[in-house]
Amino acid sequence: MDTLTSQYQSSDFFDELIDDKGAPRAPAKQLLGYLDSLSEEELEKRRTNAEVTIQEMGISFTVYTEEGNIDRAWPFDIVPRTIQASDWKIAEAGLKQRLTALNLFINDLYHDQNVIKDGIIPEHIIKDSKNFRPECVGVSPAYGVWAHICGTDLVRDEHGDFYVLEDNLRVPSGVSYMLENRAITKRVLPELFENESILPINNYTSQLFDTLASLSPRDIENPEIVVLTPGIYNSAYFEHAFLAQQMGTELVEGSDLYVDTDDCVYMKTIDGPERVDVIYRRIDDLFIDPEVFDSESVLGVAGLMRAWRSGNVALANAPGAGVADDKVVYAYVPEIIRYYLNEEPILKNVETFLCDDPEQRAYVLENLDKLVVKPANESGGYGMLVGPHSTKKEQALFAELITKHPRNYIAQPTLKLSTAPTLISKGVLEPRHLDLRPFILQAKDTYVTTGGLTRVAMKKGSLVVNSSQGGGSKDTWIVETKGQ
């Protein structure tokens, strides 16, 4: 009898659940066996249940369009992605190593700049970075940590090896969807959680709270922590509200806070002003303080940088941390790890061509049809050229952009991104490309989520996984199999 998985036509890429002989990989055996035991009608019922759950829970994201902002239900695939726990231990160690080195790098840039003096990274790369903040020079955040919450994007190649695609150290988003994906999956496939050795992820919000609390400038038992949001029209507002609610902290907008003459931050409450110790800010640097950055910003708090520089409030992530997620800086991260830690990188970078270098730029311009070109400081899949899927007109436009502003662009080979079975229509599984965004918390201690947010390119053959670009998501299982 044909089953769901026996009809599955794997691609020419590394498939994370099914090997090239059509057999389930070890961490996917129970999952695929269970899915095969369900009738087509039962599977469709589970998928409908997931959609209803998403509607009931109000899990949404906002897409910005020319017609205005559109709220959309979170796109979700009910077939989880499975990763062997032993493979994940290597990735986890690599992420801890990488983020330790990146925080040492950021701290060095705002103090002695030894990494530049010793010739590890050219001075002009930092000087021309849109995310280097001269206003942060000389500040020493607690534990020397600037990027407290990081979302590092991982991909797997044709051999199943993990590579770092990019680091997000400014205002990384998506962790709430990782947690909600697990909640939905537990509703639609509850039986599997009774027998499978799926490692838990539900302690993230308590770890986030502990990380933030450890940053408090006051040595008090219950520091006042707030989540600072730009407001309901922000694309990640669902996440801001979710995390504040889960941590039991206040969700505030800039107008709810003020800085007094003592350079401390206060929250307006019914009972009068209440001093704030830690701000988990979900607002970009340039909007957080109209006294220092954009004078027209109504999202931030006047005097906030003054309070932070005085050591009276902690900001997570610290302003200026984004200097390390510049995609040009990314190319230097292996050397940064060697420089600060005297260790070989555990996780590899994707081969990267810097358009700032004349030789590398010439190669990129000759091979635009084969490469992926990315702007140095964009996120969300915007401003990219995916060479093999581009037109001659698009290639000509990017050639012009690169020639005009070479520092602003990098290029990478088109990766053979791994795939996983995805339920595309009733009873039909098809391979779709995917990536993974684990979240790393760093302050007094370092935590890495067990897995992360898996994003899926729902369009056949597409490599673009961002939800804003039509991508979807699925639960990520780190599975302990026998013999580990």
C-alpha cells in the first residue's frame, strides 16, 4: 500500500527527514511512521486543526505593502523538522563560541579597537558601517556583553553540515513563533510527545527573564524589567506582547517612560513614577532617543542614552551592537574567533565575496547569474539578488548598485540548502528548502535554544524563507535517539 512517505519524491538536495534511499533518518523514524499510519482524511483534519488553532490564538505577523499594513495568519506546516541531538550539540557549541567572540569584538570596537590595530579587520570597514555608533564609545555594559539576544541563521548543505548564514544582533525577532509552533504541534500531534525523546524548549522565557534581570544596575531582588515596543503597527508586535506576557513584565511604548533629572528612567503608573532597571528594547537604535539620534522620533525616550551611559539602566540589546551583524563584518568572523579566543571556528561561514575588494568585485560582476548578492545592512530578505532566479535586467541593476557602492554589498554562492517534507496539499508531501534561527542569550550565563525557528520556502524551488516574502514555518525537534 502506498503511504504518505513512500510517495515522497526527495530532491537532489540533502533531505533532513528522508535519506537518498527513501528511508527515514534516525530522528524522523517515529514521526514518519506515525504520519504513515494516518489516513488522508485524518491528516487533513490535523492540518485544519492547526489553522483553526492559529486563528484562535491570534498568531499573526504584519506585511508592509504599498496599499498599507496587512495582518496575516502565521503560515505553518504541521510536519516537524527533526535534528539528531548529537548533531545539535555541535551546533550549540559553535553558537556559544561565535557569540562569545562577537561580544568581545563589539566591546573592543567601542574601547581600544585592538582588532583594527592588529590588522584583523580594516579600519574603513568599521568607519563606514551604518551600525557603528560613535555615541557608544567608552560605555561598558554589564559583563562586557552588548548583544544579549541574538538570532543566528543556520543552513545545512548537501552533506547535512551546518553553516552560519548571518548573525542578527540588533533586534532579532521570531522566538515567539518558535514557541507557538511547539504549542500548535502539541495540539495537532499530541501522541508523538508521549513517546518521542523530543528535547523541550518551554524554558526560553524564564531564561530570557533571568538574562535580563542579571543586567539590573541595582542589586535588588525584583528589578523592574519592561519590553519597549514601537506599538501595534510594528510587524513583530505579536511577539513583543507575547514575551512581555510570558515573562510577567510590562509592555510599554516610549510615551510610557521618561528620564528624570537624576538620569534614571521612570515608568508612568497609576500609583506614580516607578524606576525601570532593564529595558528589553524592540526599537532600532536610531529611534530610541530623540536627544541623540533622530530628533523627530516619537517611538523612543528622550534622555535614554544619557541614563544608559550613566549606568542607571540596562538596554538589551545595547545600542551599537548591530556593528557586528553587518554582512561585510560577517566575512571576518572566523578570524575574529581566532583572534579573541585562539580557537578554530566550530561552525563554518558560507564562502563570501566582498565587493569592496577590486578582485572579488570583478568576480562578482562576472558571475551575477550564479551568485546571491546581499546588501550589508538589510534584513528580512529585502534588497537581495538570487542570481539563478534573476533576470538580465535585475542583474544589470545590481551591477550598477555594486559599482556605485561596493562597500554595501557582498556575494555568496547559491547554496544547496537542505530540504524537508512539507504538506503542500491534501495528502501530498513535497520537499521545500529551509533554514533555522536558534536564539542565543548572553549575559552572566549563555543559553542556546534547543533548536530554533525553522523557516520554510513554501514556493517550489524557492530559497527565500522569510515570512514577509511568502515563507512559512514548522516546529523543530531535537531528538535523542538510542545510542546517543
